[in-house]
Amino acid sequence: MESDPKVMTIAVLGGTGREGSGLVLRWAQSGYRVLIGSRDQARAAQKADELNAVIGEDVIQGLDNVGAAREADLVVLSVPYAAHEDILRSVADAMQGKILVDVTVPIQPPAIRTVYVPEGKSASLEAQSLLGDGVRVVAAFHNVSSSHLPDLDHSINCDVLVCGDDADAKSEVFQLVEAIAGMRAVDAGPLANAVAVEALTPVLMYINKRYKVAGAGIRITGLE
Amino acid sequence: MESDPKVMTIAVLGGTGREGSGLVLRWAQSGYRVLIGSRDQARAAQKADELNAVIGEDVIQGLDNVGAAREADLVVLSVPYAAHEDILRSVADAMQGKILVDVTVPIQPPAIRTVYVPEGKSASLEAQSLLGDGVRVVAAFHNVSSSHLPDLDHSINCDVLVCGDDADAKSEVFQLVEAIAGMRAVDAGPLANAVAVEALTPVLMYINKRYKVAGAGIRITGLE
């Protein structure tokens, strides 16, 4: 696979999961080079083959988490909260100088429809604290249901609230949001506001079950 | 003022404030009898006169907080977080057996656009803990901007996420939501999920400032 130096390379750690692989597919379709990171390199490579076949191109590659983080310009983390800290520790060195887009939602299975406030208040704040000032953490994509991501003809009816303390990093993430059909990026403030965005996800999962729907999302009103 | 025994009486503690008085006006317009509660009974009476004049009826009455809580069937609390605990202590006895609809957002001025997680994780959870099992606490209305409430011709473009542990109490609050033009009630789960709903308010205040708009709100997508 040759890489175009002008095209950003995105690593999605947890890219074999439902949410992660959906994002991989959407970004690959939009022309990004995408690396799937997994603890199991073979699984990552298999998922990459599968997704390349869906879009009929060869722009997705499967690596282990550290390799993916090292090779990427920007790293997206979409893993179960129970694995969050360990994976961050394993890639911390490879991440220095880069942007981490944290999609992780702090829930405690089996209570996946009840808000859980972790010790550091939010997964993203915990990530920032663990990675230090050399990594700019941005929180985004938590409220996008994985249900419709694999269906490339389905426009995603959801705003993406983007939180972070670095304006340039937020701008880069805005571009990733708006590369996916239907999504609109909304600047939701400093990284401290990720508490609200993360906590909204178990609420949306509750709403999905309560109203028997598959992909509840949110839109901010009053912006136009 | 004569009261129709079939019409529910709502007390709004903090009903002289912007959010509280807007809700008072909307419910009075919808045919509810509404009591404004305040620490200062004279201020409550003055605000009641003012709002009765707006709707051209005499259905709003101003009382002190305890008197309003005692006389009401259902009590709404819309106060600055700094006053939350003290007011709850003062009305705890008068509240027993009733529903408390807590609209309070835990923020720490001057940082009103940054999420603040209080010791009890949410104002509503703190209220439930303080009032005990004799009061059914429901969290609602946090994300409705006060900007457009006073303009009775303005339909409110916002869903109201309703959290609580008692299904019947949530049903009663659903009726209060849908009495106001434009609002749609969405069952957002147990009271623990109020963390998300409360935390969304400083995010919306950030969005108002960032995008130079007055009344950003939210809609849940994917429900129809």
C-alpha cells in the first residue's frame, strides 16, 4: 500500500469493535488512510481485509495498538472502558505530540443504560491526565450509534459534540466529523465538558431500549 | 382566588427567577394553578401580579417557599445550585408524599459554561438523598433555555429528558412537559441518569456563547 503524504493517517484503536469499525469504514470511504489497532494484530488484519472489501479499495491496514498509534498522525480510541487505562498506558510513548480522539464511554456492565461517573469524572479527562501535556486529547463521537455506521448509504442523523482544550486539535477533529455524511460537529467547550457528552451515551442506550429504536442520537437546536 | 379541585396546583420554588418564572407563565397559560415560591414572599407576590397581567387571568399566587410547597400537589425547584440544599432542608417536611421536579443545574459561578460534578454526582440525586423515600424526585427541564419562555407565541424547540425512579411520577411530569408548546418529553431513565441531563446545560450555555445564539436546546433523533 502506497501512502499519499498529503492524506492524514488515522489509527482507530479498538477498530475491530462495532463503533470503531464503523468509523474506520466511514473515514476510509472519505479518502483517509486508516489503521485498525487491536491487541490482536491478526484480528485487526482480518477486519481490515473485510472492510477493504466493502469499499473496494485497499486503504485500511490492521496493526497492533502500539504499531497503529506510532504510524498514525491522529489516534482515535474506541474501547470498552474496562480496557481504557491499560491501552492508554501501552500507547502513551507512541502518542506523544499527537492528537487523541477519545470515544470511550465510562459504563459499568451490565448497567450499560445507567450513567456511571468514573473517578476522574470522565474517560477523556482520565486519558489527558494519564498521557500528559504532550498529547492533545479531544472528546468526540460518543453519541453516534454504531447501528447505522456500517451501512454506507445511511446518513447519520446526529450532531457530534466536540470537547477539548486545544482549538487547533478541535479543528482537526471537526474535519473528521464532517467527512461523515449527516454528522455535524458542534464545539461543546473544554475537555471538562466531556462529562456531559460521555454521560449522554448510556441515556441514549436507555432511550433505544425504552422506545424500541436502534440508533437514537441528538441534534442541537437553535443554531441556525 | 378560587381553586378548581380537578386542576393540579404546581409550586415553582425559585419562581421569581428567569427559568422559574418562564415555566410559571407557560403552565398558568395551560390552565394549571401555579404558586410562586420565594424566600421573600413580597417578591413572589409582585412577580405573580406581573405574570397574571401577562396572561390576563388570576391563576398565579406568590407565597414563601414553605407555604408554596405545602399548598401544592407537585413542587418544581428551579434555584441556583448554591441555594439548593438550604431550600430543600426548609421544605423537606412540607414535601413528604409529593413529587419534586428538580430543574437545578450544579454549576459553580463564574464558570457557568463548564460542567461541574457535585459531591453527590447530580443535584437531583442530592435532593433525593436529602428528602428521603417519602418524596419522589424527578429531574426535568434543565435543557430548556429561559430565553424564549416568556414569549408565549414562541414554540420551544427542545426535548425534555425526564429522569426518575418512579414510573407514575415520571408520567405526571410528562404531562407538565407536553402542556408547553413545542416541548416533547423523552423518558431518559433512572434518576442516576440526571447526571447527563444536568451536565448538558453548561454545554448548551457554552454553545450559546460560542455560536452567538440565545436558546440552544436539544432534540433526540431516531425516535420516529
